[in-house]
Amino acid sequence: MAIESAERDAGGFLTIKGRLSNPTGSSVVLPGEMRGNETEVVKHGLSLGGATLVDGVGKKRYYVLRDTDGRPLTTTGLDSLGPGKSTAVFMQFPAPPAATTEVSFQLPTFEPATLKLS
């Protein structure tokens, strides 16, 4: 997964956009662990609902936002990627305080990544 942007908006949200790619020559089944294990998220199917942001300085973890029905505000319906294929993805979080300039992005089954925020 390549992260293309992490942008705060005036409404107090942080949206991460990226691209999930399969560079191999065969189809890849995406792991269900990416959706996390929260009951409310799991019942809405495959998603990136298990993603979190960690503010190490502020010692706070941010989870993907959910709508009023409990659906994660992230790309959903992900089950597999064909050979050489990619798909655009997004995740929306509560925005960390303006003074927070760096967070760790974590998605189950992937290595953590440090994101610079402006």
C-alpha cells in the first residue's frame, strides 16, 4: 500500500488516501484482518476499518471513523486484487491536534508507516 496524501480538513477530520497494489503475477486475496476485529465494523464486511493512527508524543490512538450505522468511513468491499492491479483507497480519522506533526499509520498485516502532517 502506498500512501498518497494525509490531509486535515476544516471539519476536524484527517483523510488518508492511497493505492493498494498487487505487483505479483497472480490474484491475491486480501486478509480479513485489515478490517480489524471490532464487532460493529466486522458486521459491515471487508474494509480497511482496522487502520489506526498513533500519536506517540500525545500518547493517543485514533481509529477510523464510523457513520451512524456503524459502517467504517473507509474503502469497503475489498476482497482480492488481480495480477498487476491496484485500487484507490481512503480512510477517515478524527484529526489529531494541530500541534501534532507526525503520526504512525498502522494497518493490520502491514508494516507501520510514519506520516508527516502539516
